[in-house]
Amino acid sequence: MNVTINGLLIEYPAKVQTFGDLINWIETEYLKAGQCISRVLVNGEQPINYRDEELLITSTSEFGDVAVDSGEFDKVIRESLGELSEELTKSLASAREIIRLFENRQEEEAY
């Protein structure tokens, strides 16, 4: 398994036997204080939840590539909250439009 963190190929210890071991090692031993994982790609795809129990217990031998992005915790949280705020604003606008369509008896369009 090839592991990259922020684009750099890294060596991980032999004690890392599962994906969960890898994530734990990265968070507790590789990253510095104040840093956190911001994105994980497994074989080129981003899992919906990289902390899914089934994924965490999977042997590292079943993976080809794992790419991890990390960043400063405060910055990652700020960016995530900004993205969340933007999506909530879009959702509210959509909900208002759907309500308006229903009020105007345009059910077909509302659906």
C-alpha cells in the first residue's frame, strides 16, 4: 500500500495492519499538534465516511493507494463551516422556491 500525506509518499510502521491503525497512527504520531485530517482518498476515491467501521477494520493489504490531506485544525474548521453555511443558504433558497411554487399551485414544478 502506498500512503501519501499532502502529496508526499511516506513510510508507515510495520505495526500498522488495518486502515484504522493507519488513521490512528497518522493522527496521533505523524501529524503535529494542531493539525488534523481534512480529506482521505482510498484507491483514488473519497469514501463517504473514512471512519466507517468496516473500512477501519480492513487490512492494509487490500488497498493500493491511500492519500491523506491534512491542515491546521482551525483553518479546516473555518473552511468547513464556510462551506456548510453556503450550502444551507442554497437549501433555504430552494425551500423558499418550492414553497412559492406550491402556493401558486404549481405542484408539478415544485416536485
